[in-house]
Amino acid sequence: MSVGAIIISIAFIGVAYVALSPKQGGTMFGTLFVNEGGYSNATASATASYNATLTATNGNGSILLTFLSGSDLIQNHLLSISNYTINVNQISMTIGGHTVILPWEDNDTVWAGVYNNNYIASWGPSAPGYELRGQVSPTLFGLPSNAYVEFRFEAAGGEASSDCC
């Protein structure tokens, strides 16, 4: 029985990879969370949540950030991307000439499992080590370098989230 489960899992991963790879194009849904306090749960600072819709064809595309809650802290809600690739371990892309890497996360320790099985990159200058993942900078989103950002995408596209963070 476990051999069958492994075969089904490998087939699912292969289908998800082919469906979302740059050669085939694809759309992924995720979220962007911002906290100007420098770490995820800084309380005396402005926060913002956005749905993120990534659309790519042949490694190029865009990310549309749709404001959800908090204070709308970013100026540019449509970002161009290039060099987009996805595999079972990570998503990588270039935004504004800077590399962004979102590694696969089985267990989301920052939000107590809410974002398990997502590709996640996060960074903040005051964030504890367990909140730092992948490679992303708040300046990519037009934010000051002292802000905390967490950028996430669901594994197989899924639906846009209605309750970020």
C-alpha cells in the first residue's frame, strides 16, 4: 500500500510541476504580509496583507498584489518578473533585477501551521532566525529596508486567500 501512495505522490508532484513550469505557463496564488516593525508579530507598527497572483509564461510574467487588510503600504501593485522557475524544492524569479527564492516549507512555524506546504520567503531585520526563509527583500515591494515581509505561494495554485495572517 505504501508503494502505491509513493507512486501517486510522485505523479501529483510531476503534474503540479508540469502545470506550473515556465514552459507551460501557469498561475499561482499566494499572499504577501508586511509588518513595518521588522518581524512578524511586531505590535506597535503598521501591517498589510495582500493576495498575490503570479502569472508566468516561458519564465516571464507578473505578480498582482491585491490589498486585503491593514494599511496599504506598497505603491506598485503589479510587479514584472523574469527568470521564473519552479520545482518541488523552490520557486525562483527575478523582480526588479533582484533574485527572489521561495523554498518549499512543509511546516510553517511562524503562523502555527496555517501556511504548511507553501513556498515561502521571509525577511526582517529584527526577525528571529526561525522567521527567516529563502531570499526576499522589502525593497522589492517599495518598502523601507527595516520592514518584515513574508511572501508565500500555495503548492498547486489553489484559490486566493481571503484571510492573510
